[in-house]
Amino acid sequence: MGGFGSGFGHPLAGFDHFLAMLAVGLWGAQMGGRSVWTLPATFPLIMCIGGIFGMFGLIPDETIRIAIAVSLMVLGGVIAAGWRAPEWAALVIVALFALFHGYPHGQATLRAADPAAFTVGFVVSTGAIHILGIGVGYGLKGIWNGNLVRALGGVIAVCGVYFLFK
């Protein structure tokens, strides 16, 4: 693996990662207020901490795989339910799952030719996916009283079930 380009492409290459990051932006847009920026800002920051854990290999890969699938089920589920969580609760949920999503990025960083550039790449890509999620969330929010966003959350949750048993 190379540097920035490889890092940027890493979250895009894993559909499970992409959906989780999209879901964070969707949920922030759905909740509105400060959550529009606090959820997407928290995820990459905490994801970097998860990346450090990944560099040390502290958690079995199977546990990470399951946690990532569960993150899709939960994030998709809260969107589908239209849950307007207290901000602290939403941040705890997002931060917890960011740790698990950062873990494989940290493992990949060890194989990168330029680890710093690789890290910057996956953080920037993550932010871009969050922004996409916010845009989609706001764009679809007015359609059918937000039910289209909720349906998209349901699709994300079902994808989580798929990844759990894949």
C-alpha cells in the first residue's frame, strides 16, 4: 500500500465501513442541531484511537468484524426508528463504533509505505463520507416526512445483519 491515495480509498473499498460512516452523517442530519457536526467530528477523532489499538493488535479480528456489523445494525436502527437521542448518548454510540472501525485502519497503516499519509487519507475520506451522509440526509429529509431517510436506515441495518452472518 502507498500513502494518501491508499488511505483515502481504504474506507471506500469496504462497504461495511462506507455504510457506517454514511450512517453517522445521516443520523446527524436527521437529529439536526449540533449533532450535524458533533457526530461526524467525533467519529474520525475516535477512529484514530481505534487505529492505534489496531496497530498493537489488542482485539481478535473476529470481535472487530462482529462489532462493525453490529455498528451497522445499531446506527441503521436508530435512523430507521427516527431516534433523536440526547447528544451525549449519540456521541457515546458513535465513539464506541468509531473505535472498532478505526482498528482495521490501524492494522492497514502498519503495511503502508507512508503511514502518516495513509492515516491522513483515511481520515479525510471518512470526513467526506460523513459529509455525503449529511447531504443525503438533508436532501431526503423532506421526502415523505423523513420516512425515506428512515427507510435508508433500515437498509443499513439489514446490511449489518448480512455482514454479521457473512
